[in-house]
Amino acid sequence: MNATAPPLTPTGRTLAWCLHLLVVALLVLTAGRAVTDGRPHAGAVVAAAAACGLVYAAGPALPRVSRSRRSAALWLAAVGAVWLALLALSADGVWVAFPLYFLQLHLLPRRAGLAAVTATAAAAITGFAAHQGAFSAATAIGPALGAAVVVAVVWGYQALYRESERRRRLIEELTATRADLAEAQHAAGVLAERERLAREIHDTLAQGLSSIQLLLRAAERALPGTAHGAARYVGQARQAAVDNLAEARRLVAALAPPALEGSTLTDALRRLCATTSARHRLSARFHLAGEPVPLPTAHEVALLRVAQSALANTVRHAGAANAEVTLGYLGDHVAVDVVDDGRGFDPDHLPVADPRTGGFGLAAMRARVHALGGALTVVSSPGHGTALSARLPLDRPADPAPEARP
């Protein structure tokens, strides 16, 4: 009822009303027995019972009593004083001590409540003994046993309430943690999807647009000399634009690459080498090593993208005349190797990735391969070409036949 007492639950409010009714019933019983038995000072007993009832009723009606510990203590003192007057007039007033125990333990701090209950029990025993004219063990058993039972019940209830509150706070913390975890997982998923789309766009649309740009530049150089050569470059650029449109639609629909639709990875890599050789001044040849086995779609997409990106880098940066693309099925893993005879580079001194200049190549390939548990190896040096190898594990028993080598 005060700021320090536990807030009343629906069950608590029901118990509070039962306590109010018990106080009223005991006061009515005390006043009624004084009148019906024709006891001396019956009028005074009725008046004391009524006064006690009025003072008790003022507590729940006053907001300060429910919010201030000091006000609650003063109210309890007033109720106790009127009750002592009633106890002095009638031995039946001793029963009112029982609901007073509950009020004192509920409204006062733990030690103060226990002291108030002890004092109230002592007053009840003394008053009842005075009315009986003698003190005996039976006189003390009733109020003392009632006080002990009330202390056990109230303190047990308070312990259960504190445990319930701890569990409620724990549940709230778990709920908040779960919400934070879900938000973090959502953010991580968004970042992963952005990274995936960045790799897809770099490996498909960006490379295709770069190819179109190179073809159109070749057409510009051929225009002054021969229209036939320029028309060939323009036709190839148009075909590249058609392929890029298909890639864009594939990204929107989140389907497998068009090069893999209705065909195998081997066929897709063979067409990639043929297309690259037809469009650019690069002789790209495809080799197959080992016995092909069915691959997960994610593996096929990753290996095709690595080959596309590696050949695109060869065309743009290597100045190579020849390139070899090898798809090898090596028992417990599958690999794509791309080797060229270009100018090479130093893998330890790569420029910082810059989306404006297409600097996603090796980083995107490595991230794509690592996401599937594989490894990407790049061996190169200035003037000695480049060898790139992407290896992905296969979740199947190793073939007992000798492994094929690229």
C-alpha cells in the first residue's frame, strides 16, 4: 500500500478486501456481543468499535497513506491507539489484533513491522489476561501463535513476490536481448546481402559493361579504316549488352546465372572462353580435368563468377595473348584455375579497393570462395603472368580412382 510495499496484484487486491471485511466483522462482533450480553460500558464498547472502524477506513481512503511510509506509520499508530481503547473496554477486542498483524507487516519495514507485531501481541496478551483476572499459558498461546502464523505467511508471500519479480525482470532482459539479437542478425543479413549483391554486380554487370566499353573503343578505332570491322565490334557490344540485360533480370529475380540455365558448369566455362576469345584480343582455351560430378548450385555460381572475373581482369589489366581456364574435379574438391601470360603484378601490393574504378575483383572472388569454405590462391610476379586458383570442398567420399590433375 505504500511506496515500499509490493504493488497489489488482482489476487492481492482480493486478499486486501478480505482483510477489510475481517476487520469490520470482528468490530461488529465485539460491539454486538457487548450489547447482547448486557455487559457494563456496552455503549462505550460500541463507540470504541465505531471509532476504530472509522480510523481504519480512513487509511485506504487517504492517498498519502498509500504513498508515504511516514503517513502509513502514523495511521497504524492511530488505529493501534483506538484498538487499545477498545481492548481495555472488551476482551473480544483481542481478535482485532490478528488483522493488525497483517497491516503492520505489510506497511512497515521488515524490522519495524516485526517490532510492531511483537508489541501488538504483547498488548493483546496483557489486555486479555487483565479481563480474565489471571495470566496463563493458554492466555498467551492465541495471540502469540496468531502473530507467528501471520509473520510466516507475510514473509513467505514477500519472498515469493521478490522471486517472481526477479523472474519477471529476467524474462524482460531475455526478451530485450532476443530483440537485440534479432536486430543484429537482421543487420548482419542486410550487410551480407549487400556484399553479395556487390559481388554479383561486379562479376556480371560491371565486367559486362567494361567489355562493352572496350568493344566500342575498338569500333571507334576501326571506323576510319573499315566499316566492316567496326560493325563486328558493335555487334559484339550489342550481344554483351543483351547478356548484361539478362544478368540484370537474373539479379532481380534472384535466379541462377543465365549461363548455367539448362547447361552444365563445363559448358558455361567453355562458352565463356569462346566468347572472350571472340570479343577481345585474347586466346582463351578451356580444359576439363577429372570426371565431372553434380555440384551444388552455389558452387557452380561461385566458380563461374571467379572465372568470369579472372578473365575480365586479364582482358583489362594483363595485356595477355593467351589464357588457360581449367575445371578440375579432384576427388574431395573442385577447382577452377585461370592462367595467363600477361604482364603480371605483385599480389602483396594491390591498390585499395575502389568501387569507382572496379576494384572489387580479387576481394570479391576471395569473399565468394571463402563463404563456401574454399580457398583462393593467386600467384603472380611482374613480367611473368598470373595464375589464379579457386578450390571448393565437396561433401562426398573421395573417389577411389586416382585424382585427375589440371
